[in-house]
Amino acid sequence: MTSPLNIVVTGSSRGIGAAIRTALAGHNVVGHSTGGGENMLAADFGDPEQVTAFWWEAMGALGGRVDVLINNAGIFEAAPIEQGDEGWLAGWERTMQVNLTASAALCRLAVLHFRERKGGRIVNVASRAAYRGDSPQHWHYAASKAGMIGMTKSIARGYAAENILAFAVCPGFTMTGMAEDYLASRGGDKLLADIPLGRVADTAEVAETVRWLATQAPASATGAVIDVNGASYVR
């Protein structure tokens, strides 16, 4: 049996993030939420300074060694184009900060740490929206997730020779509280008809994919993006 890994998981208080923590049982996991909680550190990723502080606090909690970073934290807030200029831009920038820039800042710190330790893994939880787009109210969400994919591939290509591996997962609709609200607001039956599997993904399915990439996927798979969307979008 391999030794437990030291793993940092952002956005782990509910939904996919909570399922990821469950899937990683047996490893040393430090979670994160805006308000903190049991085995979770508190940080508001809308504040860049708190993102950096979270990394160093997580490092301390794990004895100065991180083996895997899993970026799952994200927000899904509507920004209709009809709202005023200031409000629309503020919504765009907030989504980019929480979903993409915070993840990028953590990836940077992880890569610097992994260089010292001669290797490590990053798993970024993006979205089907990165490839097929999202609703007219969520340009910014789709763009932030597309940015995560580009970042993941760049890290994989740039640091593979140093045994620093990067992967991404692109869920479609997943049965979390956020997804349930969205399904209801958009006409659940119509959306389900667009999923050949006939149902949305379960959080455990996404979590198992993340777990495999974080702990078992072969090094040659670095740069891979795995879809978990019931064939609602295939590439």
C-alpha cells in the first residue's frame, strides 16, 4: 500500500468538493471553504491576499509538504447583459477572480513547491462550459472555465520534465445544490433531454475521476482533460 499523500482541496464544503474529500479517505487532506469548518481552512477567494494566505496555512497544516493540489472552488452567478455597465463588469471580474485567478495563483505556488520536491500533481475542476459555452447570463463562467483548461495544458507542457503533472476534469450538470437550482430555473426535463445518458452526473462520479487523476493516473496522461457529462458534449 502506498503512503498517504498530502492533498489540498479547494471548495470542499459541499457538492463535488465534499465528495472529493470523501473519495480521498486515507490521505491527508486539507479542505477549504469561504467560512471554514471541520478540517477546512477559511479563505475568501474573491480577495487575492486570502488566496496566498490560504496556501501557506495549508502548507503549515500539512507539515510543509503538499503532493497534490485540487482546484475545485468556483462560483456560478448570473450576469445578464441588460444590467448596468458597472454591475456587469463587477460580476465578470468577481467570477474571473474566484474561478480562474485564484486557481492560477495556487497553481503557481504549487509548481514552485513541486519544483523543490521534484514533482507533484494538479487537478483542476473546470466544466463542460469551457468547450460548449453556457447560457447568455453566464459568459464569464464559461470563459473562466476555458481559462482553466488553457492553464492546465500549459502547466502540463511546461513542467512535465520536472515530474509536475496537471490534469483537468470537465463535469456537465452534476447533482449539487447549485445544479438543482439551475435545472429547475431552466426547465429540467428539457435539459435532461440533451443528455444521452438520461440523467445528470452524481458528485461521486466526478469525485472518483478526480481521485484517480490525483493519485493513480499514469504520468503520460499529463495534460489530459476528462469529460464527465453523460455524452452531452463530446470532443
